[in-house]
Amino acid sequence: MEREEKIAVLQDVMRMKSVNDHETEVATYLKDLLAEHGIDSELVHYEGDRSNLVAELHGAEAGKVLGISGHLDVVAAGDESEWIHPPFDAVIEDGKLYGRGSTDMKAGTVGLVIAMIELKESGRPFKGTIKLLATFGEEIGTLGSKQLTSLGYADDLDGLLIAEPSGPNELVSAHKGSISYKVVSKGKSSHSSMPGEGINAINQLNAFITRANASMQEVADEYESEKLGRTTQAITLISGGTQINSIPERAELEGNIRSIAEYDNDKIQARLTAIIDEINQEIDGSLELTFTQNNFPVDKPSDNDLILAAQKVVGDLPVVGISPTTDGAQFTQADNHFDFLIFGPGEPSLPHQLNEFVKVEEYLSFIDIFQDIFVTYLA
């Protein structure tokens, strides 16, 4: 595939507004691109305009199965007037391709697809199978990878390469988990001049915040991962009340916890549930806790075979862990254990940022790097 065509394909995909939805458009485009080059693929439909894309490329001999994965959705662009270039115009300036999803992670996803195509057309021999698992809904809920895992698509993997943005200078073998939750506080309204006649829902939330923060700090102080550091918690949304002179009868908050394998998601959920139960025994109102996302931490050995294969290709790069979660949180729940690597184009600090971009030359170079990693690992 010519250089300009590889750039144009990425621009085409970036112009598709797959903001936490409408991923089928992207999946269909990539499916048609693969078909043009003789690679069959299938859409795995979820609901509405949401689909995964799965494709396989087989070598001349039987061997291992290498999964390669990227997601098709992007986060919202925010106030588009604040961007240097419109976030869905895919403008190139000074060697940088600007737009929402450029780094996170359409450059990585498209790079994997083109690497499959170029490997096939080069006639370069390899063993085993390369299995594309392109997912919808990674940004909110990791829904696509959860669906594919439940359907068994990851059960035969020997390794999994996720092309999330790491940049060219680090290999990633671990990431934190992510637990999102909502707490709804129900009280009783009254006039603010007579607060004793009501039950203040905001005060009940405050009791939870105080205890939850203290409890999660205990976890952070006691457990630590060499690659991932400590567990963190943040209360990120809060609302309540209707007017200034009424005791609020309802309030709610949402929070997010980044977990590590040393103190896993089940233990954290049990701890928060216990806090809710304790407070409910002490108050006249009530608190209700709901977990809205449960992504597991991934912590694979720094010397797993996929990491070693990548180091043969790109040199002895450091192996690190990262805080953001990926689809690996769901794929690693499959009924097997496999090698794991996160490595892809884009600066890891740019996702979800204003004026997100990817360097064009870095994107192009990763297409060649991916092919070398495929062949080296499967050998």
C-alpha cells in the first residue's frame, strides 16, 4: 500500500464521528478495506449502530494465535471551537495529523489493519494466525471486548497486542483496573428553617465520601504494585437539592477507582458495600450503591514472550505499567492465559485532550513495526 493511501485511510476513519456510538460505520469501512485485499472478516453486531470487527490471517504453517486489538470509538471532542482545527476534519499540519481519535486510538487500530494487509501482500512467510479484534465501546464500559470475550473469541489466543498509544519508547505489560460507581442518597424534604423536620440527602452523601476516602487511603497505604503504584479514588460527579431554602430529599454522586492486582476489584467492591451498609444502619434515610463499570487490572510479566519478541524488533525498551485501562481488562478474563503487550503510535499523554494529534511518520513506522512483531512472535 502506498504511503499516501495509508495516510488517507486513517483520515477517512478519523472523519467518522464514532463518539461512544456509531462504530459500525468504522467497522464496515475496515471490513471493506480488508476485503479489497483478500482478507475475510465478520461484523459481530451488538445493538443499534454498534459492532465489533473480527478477521483472521493465516500463515503457511500452523502455530500460535496472536490477537491484535484496537477500539473503534472515541470520546467527545468538547467545545469544538477551541480546537486548532475542527476535530473531525483530520487536518495535517507540520507533520501532525490533528483530530479526535488520532492518538486514542484510530492510528493504532488502522495501523494494525494495514499491517495485516501489507504482510499478506508481501508474501512474507509466517506461522500461525493473526486475529484482529477491533472493538466498539471501549471508552465507556469496554462493551465490545466484553461481548467478544463472552462469545469465546479470546479463548484461543496465545498472545494479545493492543495498539493503544504508548509512543515508540516504552513497552507496556500492565495497567490498572477501573471501577466506576454511583451512590444515590434518599432523604426527606423540609423547609430549610426547620431542618429537623427533614432528612438531608447531601449530608448522607458526605458521610459516605468521608468514610470511602479514608477507607481507600488505607488500601493505598497498605498495598502497592511495583509497576502500577497505588490504588486511587476520585469522586468525579455530585448533584443534589432543588432550591436554596429546601432540605434536599435526593442527592447522588459518581466515583472512579483505579485498582491494582494486589487489592483486586472484588475486595474494593466489598469494602464500599460494607460502608454503605454501615451508614444505612445509622441514618433515617438511605444510600443505594450501584457499580456501573468493572474493568479488571492487568499485570503480566515484563518478560512474557510477546514483550521479548517486541524487544527483538525495536530494541531493549523499558517495560512499564500505566494507569488508564484498556480492552485487555476484559480479554484477560477469557478461559486461558496469554502473553500481553500494549504498544502503539501516539503520545500517551494526548488521549482525551484538546488538539489531540498523532505524528504521521510515527503512525507509518508502526505499520512496519507491527508486521515485524507479528512474524517474530509467531516464529
